[in-house]
Amino acid sequence: AMQHSPPRWLAASLASLALVIGLLAAGQSILALVLAAALAFSRGRACKQTTPWGPRWLALLVARLLTAVAGAFGVGHDVLWPGTIDPGQQYMIVWFPHGAMTVSALFFGGLLSLRRQPVEWYTGVASILFNCPGLREVLLLLNAREISRGVMDSLLAAGHSVGVQPGGIYEQLHSDHRREQAFFPPNLTFIRLAMAHGTPLLPLYLFGENQLYATSPLLQALARFVYGLTGIPALIPLGRWGLPTIVPKPRHVAIRFGRPVHVGPPQKEPSDAAVEEVYIRYTAELNRLWNEHKAALPPEVAAQGLNIVRRTRPVQPPQAKLGRAAATNGCADAARH
């Protein structure tokens, strides 16, 4: 495959998006849905490829525009990483928290990756997002790929760094602006995958992500109920002005990388004991990173400490009950089981 996909893909996608909008405006909803489905099918392979999609100058332009949009909403950021990070080393970036809407990952993550701050990486996101014309092209440009074990394995085998968020849907549905939590899946598949390639884990914490929206226990319970019925994580956060809106509150996000956690030489089938040992070292470094920079959080939040939760059983999506494929979410569900 060529390193850069043909620019005509972008033109075709934009033209198709315009046509879909035009059909909807003309009341031709069925034709619009058919066209959107065909377009999504044609882009199915792009979200799995292990090479950059689209020209890099356009990717950098889009990343800068997203960061500027966040700034217009009053959301700023800064980033720090230790000198122990080797820019030439391959890493698995494991980040927390998920937050209600993963604002930092979308609006800042692409620019950090393209600028190699501190390294360039491919981030796993929900496959369903690649079915959305316009958003799909943005994600592909910013090195987002389908979050499945096969795709992440291929990216690591190709020598790329990857980014995963282990909490996934579960963490999103339990997001809380009043406390900081990190949820881990039962079988720690993300660690097993890193160990299979001998790829060090790189902790990353987004201080302030959880405070971009307020969360309501009632609305969270409703979202979990809806997810149980439909498989859609329809969390309703309270954004600016205290309203249920995707517009975030004006906040500063402190993006902090930790020290690499080495996993040793490649082990295709690491033992459970070896996986647990890496998990203990990763969480220890995550705790150290959190305590070093917790002053970036509101005092009442920092005073509660970081709550690390190891789930005891996998989430059972409703699709499994209906015999359909399980849904994935965010940058995390490859690590769910």
C-alpha cells in the first residue's frame, strides 16, 4: 500500500457527504441512507490500514483547526513528558480518563501525535464512528483506526506506536466530575498484546478531562439503562451553562505522560502471572504520575485520590443477547476481554 492514500478519496468523501445532505434536504431520506451505507462500506478497509491516510499537510491543518475550536470554547491544554521517553521507541500509550465525551483525545490528541509530542501514534476508536461521513475522514487523517485486537496487532507489527483507553464504555458510563477513576478490564488484553510485541506501556493522564462536563447520577443511570437496551452509550453530560450540551465548560487540561513501563522481550503467550506483574507496575506508575500532578485538579477532587478499579467480569453488550456483533467504543474496547 502507498504511504499516503490518494487525495481523490478526500474529494470523493466530501462530495458524497454533500450529496447525502442534499438528498436529506430534498426529502429523499431512503436514498441518503443507501448512499451513506455504501460510502461507509467503501471506507471499511481504510480504518484498518497500517499506513497514514491522506496527505500529512492536510492532517496537520485539521489537527490545528480542532485545537483552535477547543480554544474558542475556552478549553486549553499543555503537555509534559519525562526525558526517559525515547522518541524513536515504539510504545503502547495507555491513557486515562475516558471522560464523558473524550474531548482531549479528539481536539488535542491528533496534533500531539502529528507533532511527535512525544511520539507519533495510532489511536483505536469505535468502528461505528467510521460510518459517519465527515467525521470518518477527520479520524482517518488523525491516525485513528478501528479498535480491534487484529488492527492493533497489525499496527504494532508494522512498528507503530498505538494508543488505547482501557476503561471504554464502562468508564464513560461511570464518568464523574467529582472524582478521578481508572477502570481496567478483567483479562488485561491490552497488556497481553503489548507483551506479545515487547512494546513498553506509556501511561498518560488527562488532568481536567473529567471536569469539562458535569455528570448527574440520574442521567448516568438513564444512560446505563439505555445502553443495556440498545448498546448505545448515550451519556447525557451537562456542559457549559449547566445544560445538556456537547459544548464543554471552559477548563484547562494538563496532559501528562508518565515513565515507560517495560514489558520485556516479546512473549506470544505470556503467563497470567507475568501479565499481573506488568499490571502492578503500570498501576504503580500511573499512581505516581497522578500524585505528582494532582494539583492540576480541583482541590476537592484531588483530595479524594485516584480510584483504580479492576473489573471482575467483562461487560455484556445487549447485541450479544440478540446474536449480533458486540459494539466497541472509544479507544478501549480492544482491551475489554
